[in-house]
Amino acid sequence: MRALKMSHDKGYLAVSACWRGSLASLSLSALALGFAIVFVPSVALSQPIQDGPSSPSDANAAGVPDSLETREEQAEPVAVGASREAEGVDEGIDESAAESAAAAVRSLEISREIARREALIDELRYSSGVYSDQLREVQADLGAYLIEVEDFEGAAKVYSEALQITRINTGLYSEEQLPLIKALIASNTKSKAWDKADDFQSLHLHIASRLYSKTDGRFLTAARQYGDWRFRVMSENLLDDSYLGLARTAEELSAFYGDVIVALESEGQENSGDLLDFVFSKAETDMVLIRAIATTPYTDFPGTVSPYVYRSRCRNVRDANGQVVQQCTNIQVENPRYRQSQRDAKQVAVNRQVRSIREAIDRIEKLRDSAPQLDREEVDVLDSRIARLELETQQMLRQARSRSLF
């Protein structure tokens, strides 16, 4: 009986221990659930209760955080874009580095080539003398290379030395100078040394006029080059001239074209295409001049009468004896006719240029009618240019006749 009782007690103790373990497990589960409820995000607590998400998007709308797999899928395109951007940056850096390296190599090659050519020039100076023709040719080659690599100032210096050697060897008016002068014009124009370029343009025309007649094709080519250059100087004001300077340039260029036209007509080339070109060039130059005159205030023109006159003004004063006497003085006042004389001077200048343009138009029409070799298209071009000249002339006349300050 005692043994049975002890067995019964042991069984009771085992059941009791089992229940205690179950209660402890339930307590821990409840505690864990409490912590989970406490730490639920406020976003989830603020959402209304639904039956349950049917998809990941529904879960996101319900405030449930994305799964790890969804976040990885979203991060994948971002990482790919960042990788591509990094590759583009790397490619840009590689291209820039390659360009810099190529520029450095090119610069080194240019420096070595210039040094080689300069060494050859020094050697020729010692072996053949400072005025040898071979030295001039090598310097001209170096100048052409410097223009090719866009070292225009260096090219102008080398060409100047070659020109001096040529003038010493062949004289002041030799034909061998002309190519060197053209190269000096090109290099100084590229470097925007306008004053030097203008000087060499004048020198080129001067030498051509000494070498060729005014009806020679080579002189006419030089004349066109000079005229185009002076027209550009005048139109763009490359030499920073004042109005008077620009007007003087236009007058000189118009007179130059007039001399060429007279020379061609005197040689029996009244119907030549060269004459027609120079007539148009002169008309365009006169048009620039008349435009400058028309847009200039009349107050800039010198009047034809004196700007001031003297007038006597008298007043009564008492002398030392108390007698009333008249005392007069001469004073200088503005001449009321001076402003009108300035307007008249401006109008005279405009009329002179208008006459010149109309003479050019008459000459062009005569050439058009007496040149059977012109086809219909060329005649239409001439008519169009004549109409443009006439229209601009009328506009300038109306503007010049304005009674305002201008």
C-alpha cells in the first residue's frame, strides 16, 4: 500500500510539473505578442483593418512593410543605372585623357619640327650667308608650316625676314616679293594685326602697279584684292577710324576705282567684264559713302559761312562831368545763317555722291545693252543690281533731306 501511494504521488507530481511548463510557455507567448503589438509601426496602426492583402501591392497599401525579395527587385534597376553612369563617367574620363595625350604628342611633334627647321636655317646662315636664296626658300617653307599649325605671329616674323632677303637680292619692285607679301597679309589677317595687314595690302598693290600696266590681268587681280580689303576695312571699321577717317577711306577707294575704270576705257575695253566689275565696285563704295553722309548729323559738317559775327551794343553812361554819353562795345554772337550753311554742306556732299552713283548706273546700262555675249540670266542679275542701287539711292536722298538734326 505504501508503494502504491508513493507511485500515485509521483504521478501527481509529474502531471503538476507538466501543467506548470505549459503555463510558462503560454506566459512567454503572451509576453512576446505584447512586445510585437507595442513595436508595430505607427503607419500600420493608422490603417483601417481589412480582410487581408491579396498581393504585395495590397500589403503595401495596408501599411505592411515590403518583403526582402521585393526590396531587392526595386534596388536592382537603381544599381544598374548607377553602374551605367559610372561607366559613362569612366568613358568620358578616358576620352579626355586620350585627347590630352594626343594633344601633348602633337605639340611635341610640332616643337621638334620647328626646332629642326630653325636649326637648318642657322646652318644655312653660317654656310651660305645671310642673304642666300636657299635661306629665303627654307624660311618661306617654315612660314608655311607655322601657318599650317596656326602660329600666325611666328609665321609673320619668318616671312618678314624672307621678304627683306628677297628685296636685297632682287630689288624693291621684283615679282618674287608678291607671294611673300600675300603670305604676310594672310598671317597678319589671321592674327588680327589689322594695321600691318593694311600696310602689306598697300605694298602689294604698289609693287603690282610698278610691274604691270593697269589693263594687265595680274594688276587687275591685285586691284580687286586691294579694293575688297579696303571695303572690308571701311565696312567693319577694322582700323577704329572716326567718321572722317572712314569717309576719307571711302573717297580714296572710289577715286582708285575711278582711275582703273578710266584706264580700261582708254585701252578700248569699254565692253569688258573687268570694267563692269569695277563699275559695280565703285558704285557700292559710293553707296557706303552716301549712307555715311546721310546718317551723320549736319552739325558735323563745316558751314560755308563764319559761325560767329560781331555786333555792337551801346548803352548810356555818365562821364566824369556828369554828362550822359553813349558807350558801345563789340561782342561776338552766333551767326544765324551758320546752321543753314551746315545743312547745305551736307546736302552738297550727298548730291555729289548721288551723281556718281547715277553715272555708274548709266554706264552699267550701256554695258548691258552693248554686250551681246551676256545671256539672259546675267542680264537679269544686272537689272536686279541696278534696281537695288536706285532704291538705296532714293532712300538715302530722303534721309539726307530730313530737316531734323540728322
